[in-house]
Amino acid sequence: MLDFFLGHYAYWFTIILLCIGVYGILFKKNLIKKTIGLAILQISVVLYFVSIASKWDATVPVLDPNIPVDQVANYLNPLPHTLMLTAIVVGVATLGVAFTLLLAIYNRYETLDEEELIEKLQ
Amino acid sequence: MIESHLPAYIALTFVLFSVVIPAFGLWRSELSQPLAVLGSGIAAGFSVYGFINYLNEGSIRYFFGGWEPPVGIEFVYDGLSGFFVLVINVVAFFVMIHSHNLQKVEFPGKEMPYYSLAMLMMLGFNGMILTGDLFNLYVFLEIASLSGYALIAIGEKQAPYAAFRYLIIGTAGGTLYLLGVGFMYTITGTLNIIDMAAMLPMLFESNATFAALILMIVGVGVKAALFPMHGWLPDSYTYAASTSTALIAPIGTKVAAYILFRIILWMFGIEITDAIAPLSYIVGVLACIGILYGSIMAIAQTEMKRMLAYSSISQIGYIIMGLSLANPWGFAGALLHVLNHAIMKACLFMISGQLRLKEGHSDISRFDDSYRIKYPWTMASFSIAAISMIGLPPLAGFFSKWYLALGTIDNSNWLFLAVVLVSSLLNAVYFFRVLEKVYMMNPEKGQKEPAEATRNEASASMLWPTGILAVSLIVIGFANAIIVGILLNIFPM
């Protein structure tokens, strides 16, 4: 049982991050904090992809003359990293759009608190 | 030679025009709308040509840069993707024509960024449909979503908050989809849909594929406004500019439904989907709740755009219910409903835009019988689309519900059959309410003369698109046997 926890500790941290992100989105009343929760949720998935690429006793995926190419177990898997470069860019773009919308909301209603905002909307 | 590059051309047309519009728009911003019409028109032409080519020659797999999958990224132009691309691009073409007069009223001075964003969003939707790679699909999903949030935020005063709520739930959904893709990648080591479909039968009853499937369905279900994840939709559609709604409402949720079709029927296959739990049945029940909920909420609305938004939740339920039946009739009914609903909803939302332009509101409680004098053609188009929505023969809406009903009978699924029948009655309640206000005598006035009014019809650039879409509903209704014959050939099993 302990091995199950210790052997997968990277994934446990990812799960904790994911839960923090979902908590932020669902329960925080401030829209900026919701956005931060969203960012944490995205980062937890990025970290998941990065951790599935890791291998014990493996090196960076750059050709090393001492290690033949066909020994794949000695190189990290580069694909998830490249995928996550794209996903991080997507995340940054999402945050940019979110903050732009928040600016528009603040300029119109002068509040970013969800309850006050819903009151002013009615 | 054009055929082999066709899938890339469709997407590249939108890339090209999303750049060309700002380039010309900085010089003359009134050129933006004609350029958007040109761009979506070229793409619609490619889609029509591509679908005819598919019928004659079969599907196309386009490998980018000549790299074959699973190493490279491919675009797959088969029956399903060809059909969806055809529907969304043709509808977008008509919406772009229709926006000519609305742009000066609804987003003055923002034409150039608006049409550039619309082209980017269409790129995202076409990419989502055509791509054969799960991660590529995520990237296109985010392209479409991000430009969609921006388009929704251009609208009334409340629009940015509606767009922000959509952004939070939509991005969370996209992230869950990405997590599901991660699970599938760790299990199979590939991201290509066709490659993965070949490997999945070896993973029958695997808990990890089951978890991945649930994550993907939830993530995409947010975009499709599947019942418990529909909360963003009514506000976004109501407060966005009429053109944005007319563009996003018929297309956005359909594309998400396409992903569900691709994942459940093509990639996993219905046996693996149902291996651990009857997932397709659960999705079908959620769709049924969505159908009833959407219809009942639509009856309670007095604002036309809001009523149509709730009606969208209900109609997307039909499509996903047809998917969950997973038999040929249900499948054909669902795809026919994709076509019908795209046309009906585009037509109805465009008419709500016309009324807002002319009357300054689209509040049903303030409609009266003078409308039939003032806008005879607008109201005629509205009637055809509304009656098709209710599902009276010989209009198109009847046949999609007919085939869906046949599908439920095929599966002996009486619950779903009852929902299809009851919801048609509910549809009748909220559409006849409008028709009654416009066409029946006003009893309070106590006279048979219609109210004093002069003809004040919308301009030709608005009447032609709505009119053509309305007439096409009749044509589809009569040609339904041919269309269903084509659709039945697409069915994978």
C-alpha cells in the first residue's frame, strides 16, 4: 500500500493540484481567483503529461554517441513535452482572453465579486 | 489534382482570410464583410465539391508534409467529416451574407477584428472536424473556443460576463478532454484516431480506457451543451450580437457532437464504450433530460433569442440521443437532424437579428399582428423554420424526428420514443405561441382588421439568406430519402 503511494508520488501531487484547481473554479467568489483556479487546473494536466514522459536512468532525448538510437529505454519520451509546449501556449492565450473579459466586466460593473455582479445584473 | 489536397484547402482558406481581412480592413474597414463572405463562400464551394468527390471516389487521407501517421498529422475527409464540413461551411456562408446590415448597428467600428475572429473560429471548427489526431483536435478546439469567447463578448452590456462564464467552464472542459487524451496516449502510445481504433479492441474492459472515455465525453459534452453541462449556453446566446449567435448556435454545438460521434462510434466503437458500464445509455438518458428541460425552459421565456437558446439545448439532445442508439436509423436521424437543425436555427436566429434591427427588440410578448404586414417575407421564413422545428410533414424537421423514432423502435427503447413524441408537443407550444401572436386576430381588439402598419421589410441582403434557408427546409423534406440513403452508407458498423 505504501509503495502504491510512494511509487506514484508525482501523480498524487498532480491530483492534489487538479483538486485545488477545481475547488478554485467552483467555490471562489472572486472572478480573478476563479481564473487562477483555471490556470492551476491546466497546469496540473501539463504536469501529468510531463511526468508520464519520465523514465528511470534515462537521459534527455538528444542523440548521445555512447547510447545507440535503438535503446529507447535510455532516452526520455520527447513527445509529451512538445505537446505540452503547445498546451502551455494555449493556456497563456486563455488567460489573456480571460483577463481581457475581466477588464471589460470591471469597466462596466466596477466589481469582480460574483455575488455583487449577479445583484447588479438584475 | 485538387482532390488530394482538398482537406487542407478548406482549413487554409480560413487561415488565409483571417489574415487578409485585417490587412485590407486596416485600409478600408467596410471591405471586411465582403471578404468574409468571399472566404466562407470559397470554403463552402470546396466543401460541396469535396462531398461530391467523396460520393464518387471515396474518402481522402491527407498527410501533412508527407509524414505518414502515426508519426505525422493527418486530415481525414471521410463521409462523416465531409458531411459536417459541408453543413457548417454552407450555413456560415449564409450567416456572413446576412450580417451585412447588422454589422453597422451591433458592432460599429469593430468590423475588421470581428470578421477576422469569425474566420479564425471557422478554422477551428473545420480543423476539429477534419483532423485525424486527438491532440491536434484539442488545439483546434481551443482555437475555436478562444475566438468564440471573444465573439460572444462583443454584444450587449452583459455579454462579457456571459462570455467569461463560458470561458471558465469551456476551458475546464477542454482541459478534462486533454487529460483523457493523456490517458489514451499512455495506454496506446499513439495519438492518431485510426491507429488508436485499431489498438483498442486489445484493451477491452480496461479501467483506464473507461476513465479516459468518461473524461472525453464530459469535456466535449461541455462544448456540446449536453444536459448537466449546458449552463453557459442561454446567457451567451442571448447577450451576444445577433450575427455571433447565428454563427455559433447552429455550428458550435454540432461540431462538439461530431467529436462525440467520432470518439464513441469510430474510435472506441459501441462495444468498448459499453464494456464496463452502459455508457451510451447514460449519455442517451442525459440527452433525453436535456430535450425535456430545454423545451420546458423555452416555453417559459419571453425573449426570442433566449427561447431559441433553450431550444438549442433541447435540439442538441436529439442529435446525441440518435448517437446513443447506435443503430443505422438512429444514426441517420441524428445526422439528418444536424443538417436540419443547423439550417433551422441559423434561419431563426437570423430572423431574431432582423427583428432586433427593425424593432429594437425581439421580445415575444410585444409581438403583434402588425408584423405580418410589416415583414411578410421575414415572417413567412420564420413560420417555415418554426413549423419544421415542431416537425410537421413535409418539412425537414419531421423526417429527422421520424428516423430517430424508427431508431428508438429498432432498439425497443420506449422511454426515448416517448421523449421524442412529448418534446414535439412542447416545441409546438413555444413556436405556435409566436405564430399565434403574428398571424391570428388579436382578440382584445375585437375586430378582424389587422393593426395599422406599413410594409417595412428588411433589406435584400437579409431576406435572401433567410428565404433560401427556409426554402431549403422544404427541399430537404422532399429529398430526405436520398439524403438518408447517403447517411446510412456512412454508418460505421
